[in-house]
Amino acid sequence: MDDETQQRVITLVAAGIAYGISHAVTNRYIDVPDQRGIKDDALEAVLKGATTAASTILASIIVRRVLAGRWGG
């Protein structure tokens, strides 16, 4: 698989992982008030940034290990 295709696969896998993590984290740590403030928006931005970074790293590890056939260690 060439590098461009590998990057696309990583992006797609990362999006799926981010979606799952984002829902779990958002439901656990963000209590949606009747009227959102700057603090709520800032917390949401930080959590989304962290989940995006974590999901990209995780997706990269998964895709590279699957492609290299090194899933077992």
C-alpha cells in the first residue's frame, strides 16, 4: 500500500475512533447547561483536540501494525 493510501486509511480509522471517544468523553465530562458560556466552549474544544490527537495516534499504530503484519507483538 502506498503512503497516500495509508494516510487515507489512517484518517478514516482515526475519524471512527474519534467519534467513539468523543461521545464517551462528552457524555461523561460535559454537562450541557441551559445557556453555554465560554468555559463550556473552551472545555469542549480541549476535549475534542485531545480526542482527535489520541485517535490519530491510535489509528496510525493500528494501521501500521496491520499492514506490517506485526499484530502479535
